[in-house]
Amino acid sequence: MADSLDLTALLQTLRSTPAMLSKQAIQQPAAVLGATPKTLSRAELYALPGDDTAAIACGDHFQLLAIEGMLPDFVKAAPWFAGWSAVMANVSDITAMGGRATAVVNAYWHHDDTGAQEILAGIRAACQAYGLMLAGGHTSLAHGNPSALAVAITGVASKLLSTFHVRPGQVIAMAVDLEGYWHADSTYWKAFEGVPAERLRSKLEVLPRLAEAQLLHAAKDISNAGVLGSLLMLLETTGCGGDIDLLQLPCPSDAGLAFDWARWLQVFPSYGFLMTLDEVDWPNVQAAFAFEGLRCERIGHVTDTAELSVQHGLQRRTFWDLKQQPFTGFGYADLDLSPLSATQEH
């Protein structure tokens, strides 16, 4: 019964979604930035594109820096939610690095005073919920302006969860807050509305605590590219591949025979992360998420093939071959990324 799904057709659909195509457009800035010098130190590598944030070495810790731009149609249609989402997406990026967010700045353009106020109200509400300083920004409110928004964030980390740490043989795990629901008919899974601020913050603390305990190697938040697109970005940095089993993914409770795999694999959750770790650490990692009411399941393992393969029941297909087709273009497999000790690596 598990193979009633047409895996070939499903993967073909997922390869051509607008979100997947938009991630491939990142190849343009990747080409403009050019080749990476082979003489960079490990600390300098952490500041390169490929992770969810830039990580800049500052003594015994790292300063984290990231930015998110919102789609203009989204900003126009739902200004408050766009403001909140811009902050929340940035917070997820900081968390995926094993860090804790500290402050945000914003830049917005609008032609309508009411819409602009709603954007700022959403930003402020998210900052209050996540305990962040709203440190200012850039405002342009004038007739004829588009509806546009970008939010940048800073954070700190003492132990990094960098994609530069991904190695063959590591377990791939997925953590998600399933105490949520779909936003209208979109692929956005909301698990924050009505949740007390202290609970939101407590759930975010799981990843930095695991990073500091050196129980995780790498992480990436599940973005609008969905589960498979986000996993590709996790693997691409070091040119690794992965084997995953769809039936091991944490899913909403209605994951029966008629489960909508296309929608769930495109999910953009308000709380969702992909991680790599050592086999021996799996029980402790799963328990840490479970303690906060979060589902975490091992969904596969990292390989040395540069191919992302997907299994469902008796079916197994290659979703993407990074050797034949780069995804974002930010891969560094040609650099010396030989494993370091835990102290050096983190």
C-alpha cells in the first residue's frame, strides 16, 4: 500500500516548483562572486555564502548576520503577517546556526500609511515574542512606491552548526513543530499563533543547546524550498549526497494513504529544521526535541555520492545529482574540507 504513490511524478513536480526555481536563481550571484581562494582559513570559510547566516569569528564566539526579503505580493496582501514572518524567518536562520538572535533592523517601501503601520506592527510583535531588540531601519513612504520589505538580523553563537561540517555517514534528522495548521491554501505551516512567548523561545533554545553540547554537526531551517530543496542546500556546501525515506518524515496526524505528500514536502514551517549528527548521539537529540513537545525523526543519512535519493516503500529515485546540476551554486567540494576535531570544527 505504501507504493500507491507515484514517486517519479511527485519528484518531477517538486523539481519544478516556483520556490525550487527561485533557489536555482542564486546561481547568478554565485557566478558573479567568482571562485573561492583555496587559502582561506576555517574561520574565513564560515563567512562565505552557503549557510543560513554569515558567521564572523570574534574571539571565542561568532557574530551571525542574515537578511530576509519578503515577496512584494505577500507584503501587499498581508502586511502584518509579512512583518512577523520576516523576523521569524531570520530567527530561524540564526537558530539553525546554533545561535541566539539579538537584534533586527528593517527597510521598507510603501505607498499606503495604513499598510506601512501594519508592517511595523508585525515586526514589533515578532520582536517582542522572540525577545529581540528592534534597532531601527530605513523607511520610504511615498505615493507610487511598491510594497517592499527586507529585515536583517544579528545573533551570536559559541558553537556553529555549519554546512561545512556535513560528512558522509552522518544521520539526517528532521525536527518540526506539528502543533500547528496550514495557512489558508498555502504551503505555510503555522505553529506560533496563540503560543506564549516563553514557549516560542524555549523551543528555539533546543538547537543552540545541542550545538554547545556538540551533539549536532550541521543544521538548516526548512525554507520555502521545502524539505528536499532545503536538504539540497544542506548537502551542497561539501558536495555530499543523501538517502532519505519519506515514510520516516515527521508528518501531521492525517498522514494516511491519501496524505498529500506534494504539499508536505513543499512545507515552509514556522518551526522546522534539518540536521546532521552522529549515530551515537541520536537518542539524546531526539529526547531534547521531545522534551519541548517537538517531533524529531531520523529520515536518512549523508552519502559521498553527491546525489539526493528518495525512497517511499519499494520505490527509490534520484531527486537531484549535484555533480550534474548545481542547485544554488554555492558548493565548495574543491576546497580542503577535511574533518577537524570537534574543538576545531566548532
